[in-house]
Amino acid sequence: MLSAIDRELKAVEAMLRGVRAGKLSASRSQREIDLKLRRLSFRLEVTPAIETALSNFSAAVVHYATKMESFLPPAQSQIELESVLGWLGLLRASLENATLPYATRNEAEEFAVRTRRNLEYIIKGKDSGALVHVVTQLTVSLLGLIVYPWEKGFAQTIQSLRLDALKKQGWPQWSISLGEEECLTLGQLAHKLRNVVAHRRVTFSSDSRDIEDVELEFEDQKWGAVAPHWRASISAVQLLSFCIKFTKFIEAEVG
């Protein structure tokens, strides 16, 4: 099963269990699940079996929400949960070989693969004498890596990964000269870089087309502040290594 589909189904199951535990509203969860199912059907290549499974599960969710709004005794509510999860299991089985024919770039891992391929192509072009700019492509690659997966919920995966631990695994290190205490994990670094790139607070040490000659400095500044609260720098060579590590990590963890 494609990872994006699996994540959606796990989120749906979590909502159903949350309703059973009294942590989520049954009616609101029903609406959110319905929205997820409709979005999923738009992206899928829907077969008759999938269409039937989607319809049956959708009806089961409506029934479940209606029942749970009635404040059932614990034993009965557990029976209702097991019933709707049974229909979810049938839906999951029908989606086991599902495809997303026109939307593979919606997958974080596929987006990471394409980002790295583009970067590798530019590097090969530079080595062959083409008039291309590797450092510029590096910056573009960084933008794709820290913004796109973030929007797909990837931040939760990287939030607790400490930079000092990644250093021991061979990841390149950023030289943080300001606000180091606010940037101890990969998730915090990604958040900072996201803000920096969005507000164009990146400075290049040189216009050289040789990657070995360029260092990049990133500054994050809060709205209305007169000075930045975070600053970090990295050589273009190390940034290349960081981007490659990051894309492979996305492939391994998200895929």
C-alpha cells in the first residue's frame, strides 16, 4: 500500500478510536473522515471494488457517529467501534494495490527523489561545462525539502531528532552563531530554515559558480524585530551533503 494512503487510514482509525474514548466529537469526526475519503477518491484510480469499499465504510462511519452521539454504555460502544473498524479493514484490503496515477509527486518521498535527481542533473551539467548554477539549485532544493514535507506532516517525524546525534551519523553540521539553544533538533532547524527561505534572508559569500567557493548564511528574524534572533552558516559543499542526506532520510522514513 502507498504510504500516503496508509497514513490517511491510520489517521481515520485514530479518529474513530478517539470518538470511542470520548476525546473527539462524533459528528465532527464524521465530517473530517468524509472529507478525507473524498480527497482520497479524487486521487485514486478507483476500481469497482474500491468504490464499493469506500461506500460501505462511509455508511458505517455515519452509523457509528449516530450511535456514539447517543452516549452508549462502554460495552456497546466498544461493539460499535469494532464494527466500524471491521469495515475499515475491508477498505484497507481493497486499497492494498491501489495506485495514484497522476499524483505521485504528492508523496513526500517521491518529491524528495525528484528533488535529488534535479540536483544531480545540475551537478553533472556543471561538470560537463554547461552554464548552470549549482549553488542556486542547492537553495531551490532546500526550499523544496523544508517546505513540502513540512506541509505533509513530516515535521512530526523529525521534531525529536537531535542535531548532535545526526552529526555522529555523518550528517553535515551547521555553524549556529546566534540562537543555538533554539535549534537543537532537525525539526527546529527545518522550522528556522523554512522561515528564512520564505523571507529571503539568505546571503551568499560569493557569486562563484564553483561550489567549493561559496558559503551561505541564514538569518531568522521575528516580525517587527530590529535584529535577527537566529543565525547559521554552512558551506555549499556541506549544504549539498545535507540535502542528499535529507532526501534519503525522507525516502527511508516516510516511504
